[in-house]
Amino acid sequence: MDIFPMIRSSIPTGRFNAACLFKNHAPLEIVELDFPSTLLSKQVLVRNIFSSICGSQLGEIDAKKGPDPYLPHLLGHEAVSEVVAVGDDVTEVKIGERVILHWMKGKGGQAEDHSIFSCGTRINAGPITTFSEFSIVSENRCTPVDTSLPLELLPLFGCSVTTAYGALKNDIGIRPEDKLLVLGLGPLGMFSLELSKLFGVSRTLGIDIQIEKVEKAESLGFASCVWGFEGKSPDLISSFIEASSQSRLVVVETTGSIRVIERAYEFLGSKGQMVLIGVSPFGKKILIDPMPLHFGAGIVGSFGGQTIPNEDIPFLISLAEKSKFRLNILENDYFDLSDVNIAIGEMRRGSSKKKILRLQNL
């Protein structure tokens, strides 16, 4: 039975709670936002159910991409939600539908403005935000879904699963004969290992600096090791790179660490390929020997894996429903919105568990 049997055809009145960033390098603040009186062109009002927290939000808080001109602003880019109201010209989603919210552009239009007010104070918001009980998002950030998969796992299709899949498929064009080396065993790294099986890849190795994450990967059957990318690499890594030297080494880099990127580049040889999913700090530069690039080695940056949400999300959901890959490979920690800073603090301390905001009482 649908947990939201009532069809909401009008915008609620009053206020709702949201987590807002007022100052970089500072905790988020819980604020009350006013429901708008009307929706603008291509806007969709959704009631958020679960939202997961991505490392990208930590980067926003820390201004990792440079000065933040949009403060104060809302955060979050992956959730499962219910459509409450739509603008007059929205055609891709309907009131009462369950949707995945995602940061990559999907089908439909994009609204020109997403700002909202809190007691007269303007709060900025982009086309997608999810750390709130309700969100006003653009039509093209919503993909309708109809699935029996657990609700709390559905936000993974808004970023982690789709980005890992797209990086392998579109950015690298991974092949069964490739060797896959995954750097960083957070959600993106873990799903890169898991989803590589869809492409017939059998030789994989994961690396992380934290023993807890390596042990979790090993418990799932992934060969993994601990290394901080300093000094001589462990024998397990050296033998993995040297074995079957005729095959291509594919490196998926999820940490954004300059040191990790530079050391991993040395593994590529003359034909290896590395895709950068992790975002490096603003202004930091890598120092590499360009010679291997002339002989076929390559580095490519990933922008969401070039995924097409309205195509890739339903496809990946269908594969998960058929148990073609394991969607529940991460352990989840659940937090109320009021405890969002506790969740963020645990992420900063290196917790291997996925942090999920529970935004409604189900």
C-alpha cells in the first residue's frame, strides 16, 4: 500500500524545516522555510522521505571548489520523495508520484529561480536540494519510479550508483579483460567494485587508508588493502599491477587527493586509464610525467558519469530488482534532520556507513 495515499493537489501553508549553510567551515543551521504561495515555471514541490549525505556536501561546507557566492543556501542532491504540487507547465511528473531526486539533468525543464524565504530572509537553493522536509526542485531533477525496493536505498540512484555506473560505462568504457583498481572505498568506490561485475570484470582491487572500510570491502568479497599512498606500495598492489601486464589497468579515483592521483598515475604504464570522480581542492595542481600520455595512457574527469537519469535510473533499478547487483552493500546510519551535523561529523571521522536523513515519520 502506498504510504502516501492522499493526493495533494495544492501547496501546503505554513512552514517546514531545512538545514541551511550560512557560513563555510561552520555547522549547518536548522531553519523554518515558508511554503511559496505559487510555483514558478518548471518548479516541482516534493515531500522528501529519505535523503542520503554525499561527500560533495562536505566539499560545499568547506568551499572545496572555491569561494561560495551563494550563502546562505540549502544542500543535498540525492533523495526519494513524493510530488506534492507542480507548476502549470510541468509534464514529466505528476502529483502523488514517487520520484528519485538527482543532481544530473534529466528529462523536462529547469526553473530559472529556486530561492525560498525564511521569515523574510532570502535563502538560495539550486535546481536540486534535499536536506529539508520539503523541497522546490526543477522538473529535470525528478525521475518517477515504481519499485518495491526499500525506500531507504532509493536515494543511492540519485548519485552513488548512477555515477559509479556511468564512470565505468561512459567515461572509461570498461571491458571484461580490464583490471580495475579502485581508490577510496566510500560509496562511490564500493559501487564501482560492485557494478564492475555487470561488465564482466573479474580482476579488481580496492584501496583505502582506513582499515574499517577495507574490512567491509573484504566482507563483501572484494580484494582490498590498506595503504596511505606514501612510500613503497604493498606487495598486493604491486603484484596486481604487474600480473597480466597485457591487459589494460583501469583506475577509478574517488578521493580527490592530489597525492593519491599522482601516485596512481605512476601505475598506468603506457595504456592504463584513470577516471577522476573525487573532486580535488580548489587551486591544487597535480605534477605528473606527461610521457606516458604519448603512448596511450590517459586521465579523464567524470561529471556524474555522463549519466542520463531518466534512462539510467529505471534501468539500474530493474537490474537491482532482478538481483543483478547488490544494492545493500553499504551499512546505513539514520539521522533526524535536527542531527544532520552529527551525521556530517561522523563522515569527517571516516565512518564507512552511509548517512541517511529520515525526513518524514513513516
